[in-house]
Amino acid sequence: MTRPALAAFCLAFAMPLAAQQTMPPAPFAYRQLEDPAQEAAAQELMETLRCLKCQSQSIADSDAPMAGDMRHQVRIRVAAGESPDEIRSWLIQRYGDYVSYKPAVSATTWPLFAIPLLLIAVAGAILLRRFRKRA
Amino acid sequence: MIAELGLAALWLAAALAALQMIAGFLALRAGNASELAALIRPAAIVQGVLVTFSFAMLVWLFAITDLSVKLVASNSHSLKPLVFKLSGTWGNHEGSMLLWVMVMGLAGALIALVERRLPERTMNATLAAQGVVSLGFYAFLLLSSNPFERLPVPAAEGMGLNPLLQDIGLAFHPPTLYLGYVGLSVAFSFAVGALLTRQVTPDFARAMRPWVLAAWIMLTIGITAGSYWAYYELGWGGWWFWDPVENASLMPWLAATALLHSASVLASRDALRTWTIMLGVVAFSMSMVGTFLVRSGILTSVHAFAVDPERGTFILVLLGIFIGGALLLFALRANTISEGERFALASREGALVFNNVMLSAILAIVLLGTLYPLLTEAFDVRVSVGPPYFNPVGAIFAIPMFAVMAVGPLLRWREDRIDRIGKEVALTAALVVAALVLTSLLTEIGLLPLLGLAFGIGLAVASWLPLRGRNLARTPLATWGMVVAHFGIAVALIGMASESAFTKERLAAIEQGDTATVGPWTVVLEGVEPVAGPNWTAVQARLSARYGDGEARELTPQSRNFWAPPQQTTESALATRWNGQLYAVVGDRSPDGRWQLRLWWKPFVTLIWYGGLLIALGGLLALIGRVLTDLRHRRLAARIAERRADREALA
Amino acid sequence: MSWRLWVPLFAFAAFVGLAAYQLTQPKDDFVQSGMVGQPLPYFDLPPAMDGVEGVASGTFADGEPRLLNIWASWCLPCIAEAPQLESLEQQGAKIVGIAVRDRPEDVAGFLAQHGNPYTHIGRDDLSEVQLAIGSSGVPETFVIDGQGVIRYQHIGDIRARDVPILLDELEKAR
């Protein structure tokens, strides 16, 4: 159910013209890396990192300056040889799990992974019960 | 004057809903027909008329930009083009809530007017249930979200509508979505009515089916339209993000799809009674939960409405009463629903049970992922759950479902053997494996897109197999509907996989006259000019795009500045070919004079939405088929009754 | 079979309970920094305008606890917190500022209008330091102890009631 949005939505995609910072975007905010493999890895990572100033968008989908700065960081680190997982951990160390759209298995997220397994078991049980009785 | 008329109509409609509710429940208890029972249908019909009138008044107020009404002053502007003034009626919380109750009222009126196939008692119970739910939402509107509230002093000028919503997509997306979303209330009321009167029968399923189909078709169109709108409007080419509000529209769709199939089984084979009732309740419950999540502000989303915990509490109470009540009724009464006919594992019913279980599992996953951040926040921990979770975990259940979807329609009812359809199964399996092998040899794409592509191709062929050996001219329309809808799923799947795997992106900062390339396209920046619109000014880039050696096409992406409210948006430009779309966006100019250009080449991305439309078309064919069959049966029954009467008269 | 029929109702009740609880909680959009308790990462920023000194991580490791204020001239709440920063400075707090994405002229203009409570002001054009210490917006204020370890984070503008809290945290960091 998609809904029209409020000012918060505006801030995510389009900057209000008042109180706008005027510095140019970071060098690699809108510039791709030369090496296509590196750029692909960076892009994949950026699509799973959260823009902290937006209302639920990845940094790959946002024009917010901070998202641009984060993209810059991701790209220069990938170019410098860091692995995407290292960069993700670096960000999680600073902002917590909130910054990553890819939940890792941990003390706070284990139900997210346990419940699908439970669902598989329940689905299997339902199907077995129904058909073993009837066979 | 107009606002007061609209408000008065709304109060009257609410009163009629109350009458509908009371009369319905009294009639239920009294047993045989009473005077009160005779009022139920007329009450529902007049209620529908009144609430539509009320909505029409609100639309009128927006059309003339009556700035003495608070809602118009905060959401409209006199310079807005008329079409956006009108669609702005539902571009806000109160207006869209009024749209919600209007659809509910119209749905109730329509069943009251048209539905004659159920025993009168069950109809009364159904209309009573519809009345209860409507009453709750009328109360919400009238007591906490009055759309007709006046300002003590009329505003000098309106605050305007969010520029991102000033788009033709806004005209289409919410109304179709609501027709679907809220149309499912009919299924809910039917399920409650059937539980109350213990009438879970094939007749009940046959009666409910067209209503579910109609709501489901609109919901499919609404979601498809919303996805396409987000794709071209937001400037990044994304078409689904598992955002909480997007999920809030998907969950009812998943439940409704399962309900559709379940009701079909109940109608033709008198099996899956409990499933059908459960799904009927769940589908609309998901709609209501979705409304709550979006309007209460407890979840962060780009789509979220006014953050107002007070309104959220009101809706939560309504939810507690309606969903809690229905689920309680289910727990108490479902035991009395006798088990229907039996069937074997390898049978069409078996395949449909599998389908139900898988769809319900996916629904549970989406619900879990959407609500999980809410749960952790109660412990002061913040997590984000997004595509990297939903895609793979959903696929665990979706892939087996697609496999069964390919062969299920070929199975016979009640009992069948897999080896009877051995050839078809082998063909489909061979296609899937061949696609898997070829694609992984020729390209390097991730596992999920690979599976999606392979199963999409397999399903695309398999969906037509049920027509094999049939006289096509005499195949029922409903069967055509099934084939087209399943084919639509395959098409959409191929589109999604292709977009995910083969999209090429190019960010370029170029000067006028320079070239950028993306995939097989060559794009030249011919020039950049200022342009102006009714309530905006923009910087427009003129691009000349050429596919390979083909002819050059002109694309004009814009970067727009609105002033009421002040905001900047990007308008993307699309060049569509049979094999995909070029997506172009112009950004800011860097200090050295070069323009930021964002280009994407998305092969076969349009299949996603064509697939969605095909699914809806399939549903429409099935709906028409069923309605025509039903009319034919009624005419036949009427003629038989007439003949019998004649014979008796002669005797 | 019958107990299974109650599962949906109980699941729904759990949801209502959770939602009801969350509705009572104030909406909190802040992202806490995970670097509280960690030492400041190495950085060295140029001055934000003429006539002031830049900021480096070394500025903090001299035994004296300081406040680190992340701000910008284009940030409206920063105007609101200027008097509180003034008050903190007068009460003995040493405040180091980092201006995020700001031009020297704008920095100078802002300080001329609202006062300059800073001992050093660095310019962070790419939000590098902001990202490195886990700050997600402006304004934010950190308490850094004498060894350069981040001890406390205050998100948002400083209100009058936050001034004693910050002074207290500064004392604790001593």
C-alpha cells in the first residue's frame, strides 16, 4: 500500500531548497570506478547499505549528500583493495546493524533466520500430515 | 456549504452502517425474517450512495481549491494542474481514508444489490460484518481525521502537493490499490458470515469467488502501477525495495492469491474449507494491518503518512476488535467445519495445498521481515531488514512453488499419477535445466537471477500445456484465465531476473557535445536548456541516444524545481525497445561546467510490468468466464422453473 | 487439531501488544554511534577558515577532556544551539568544532553572527571524520577524554537542560 509522503520523504529524495548545503558532491559519489569488477562489487555493497539521513533507502538510491559521501568511502576503499565485507563491518562498527540491510546472524537477529527454518519444518509437517493420513 | 454537505452525508452513511450492523445481528438471532432484516440490503445500498456522494464533495472541494477547508489548504495549490488537484484528493491521510470507506461502502452496496446465491441468513450476517467494519472506519474518520474540517480563517494560498506526487501515476495507483485492498473486505465479511451461520459450503465459495477475483485483479494492477511509478519517478531505476509500505500491499496480495485458489477448490471439490475461511480472514486483516503500519508512524518508510501515534492507537483498537474478533470466531467455530472431500497427494487439490502452504510461508516471511525492526526497537536495538534478506529467504519457498505451479494444473482432481503427465513434467524439467546450464555457461550472474530466469522460462512454456489437446474454441474462459495469469507470472519473473542480472549502469560527467556509452547505447549530450511548467521550472538536457547503429532518439530528462512546496525532483527519460529500456537522468552541473548524467541500460525490464498486467488480464478472463457461466446457469434454472410451472398449470 | 486454531489469534495478540507498546514510545530517529568507548580514529583536518587552527586527532590526546561539536553553517538547529555552546565555553568547557561540507565564507559568516566558542575549527568536506566517528548528522556533540577516547555522544542541538549534563560528562572524563 504505497502512500504519498511528507516532508520526510522530500528530504530523502530531493533537498528542500532552504538550508541546503552548497558544497559539491564527493569525488566518487557520482563517479564509477575504472575497473568494472570493482565497480560491480562496490555497487552491490552500496545497494545493501542504508542511507542514515533518509527514510529507508540504500545509499545507491539516494541523492542526499551524506549518502554521496558514503558512496565515496565505499568506492575508494574497494579501489584500495578492501573487501566489501570489511567495509560493511567498518560501517557497522560505527553505526550498528542499522546501517546494513543485510542482517547478519547474531544475538539480536537469530529469529530472522530461525523462523524460516521453522516454517520449512511446519510446512513439511502440514504436507506430510495431510497426505500420509489420506494415502 | 459543500463541505458541510459532504460531512453530513458521511454521518448519515455511518448511521446506516450502524443500522446495517444492528439489523443484521438481530436478524441472525431472530432466525426467520423480520422487518429489520428487510432493511439490511437497502441500508447497505443507500450507505454506498451516501459515502460516494461525500467523496464526490471532497473531490469538488479540491477541484475548486476551496481554501477554507483545512485539508485543501494544506495539500493543494491554486496553480496546480486540474488533474493533480483532483488526484490530490487522495494524496493525503484524510482523503485516502475517505477513499477507503467509500470503497468499503460501494463493495457492501454492490453485494447487497447483486448477490443472490447465498442463503438469506448468511447474506445478513455478511452484510452485518461489513457494517461493523465500515462503522469502525467511519468512526475513525469522523472522530479523528475529519476531511471536511474548516479553517477559522481561509488560507491565502495552499501549501501545495508534494511534487513527487504530481504525476499521472498518482491518479491511478491509489484508487486501484484501494479497490483491491479494501475490496478484500468482502471476502472478510463473507468468511465471517459463513462462520457465524456455519455455512462453509461450495455454494459459499462460488459466491465469494468473483468478489475475491475482482479485488485481486485491482490489487495486482495497483501494485504493478505502483512499482512502475516508483521506477520512473524516483530517478534510480529501482522498482521494489521491500519497503514496509510496499510489503503492506504485497501481503494482502499473497493472501488473496492463496484465497483465490483455495476458494476454487472449495467451489469445485468441496475441500480446503478451513484454509479458505482462514485465508478470507487473513487477507483483509493484512490490509488493515498495512493501514495501521503506514499511518501510525511506528515503522520508518519513505511512503509513511503523517506520524500520529494518537491516530495509530485508534486504528490499533479497531484492528484489535475486528481481526481479534474474527480470529476468535475462527478459533471457536472452525472445529465445526466438517472436513471436506478427501484427495491424494498427487492431485490438483494436492498441488493447490502445496501452493497455499508456500504462499502462506512467503507471507509469513514478509510479515516477519517487516515487523522485525519493530520488535528489536522494543529492546532499544535498531536493525535494518531489506532485499538481501527478503530475496533469498522468499526464494526458498517461491522456487518449489514455481515448480509445482508448472505441473499442478495438469493433474486431475482427487487422484492422479505423476507418470500420467510424465512427458509434460520431463519437458518442463528439461527446459529449466537447459536454461540453467546455458545461462551459467554464457554469463556470470548470481544464483537468484539464474534460478529466476530458468524457472521463468520453464513456467512460461508449462503454463500453456493445460491447453494441449483441447478444442480451443470450447475451452472455458476461466481456463484461459489461468493460463494467461500463470504465463504472466513467468513473464514477470523473467523480467525481474533479467533486470537484476544484466543491468548496465553508467555515471558520466560530460560537456555539451560529448558522448557517453552504456551497454550497446551511445548517448550524446546535445544541449541543456531551462524550461518552465505550470508550477515548476526545470533544467532540461537534450540527449541523442543511439542503439548500436540504429536511429538516434531524443531523450529529455529534467531536473525540476517546484516552489510550493520548495523541492527539487528528477524526471527521468526512457527509451523503450522490445528488449529493454534506456533510463536517463540529468543531475547537477559540476563547477567545471560538466553535467552529471546517469544512464542505465535495463534489458527486458518492461517484462516485469507487462507480466503484472498479464496476471491481471488472466484474472479478468477468469472473472468474466465465471460470471458468464453463472448467468447462464441462472437463466437455465429460471427456464426450468418456468417449464415446471407451465407443466403444473397444464396438469 | 483444535489448539492449532488458536495460534493465529495468539500471534495477532502478540503483534497488538508489540504495536501498542511501540506507540507509547517516543519516535526516535537517532542513530547512536558505535564508537563511544573507542579511541578517536586518526585524522588531520585543515582549518575551516582563515585565522583558526585545524583539528587533528592529536589535538585531543593532551590530557584535557574536550567537547567535539560537529556542525555546519547550513544547519538550522546549529543556530539554536549557539547560545548553549557559548554558555558551555564560559563555564570552562573546551570546544573543538568540525564544520561539515562548509565553505570558509559561510563558516566565517555564521560565526560572526552567532559567536565563536571554538578553540579549533576543522573542515570536513567529505564527511570523512563524521563517518569515522559514527556521527550521522548535524549537530552532534561528543565528549572526548584526555587520552582521545570518545566517552559520550549527544545527538541533536544542545538545549539549556543539556548543558549541565555535558559539563558533568566532561568532569567524568577527566
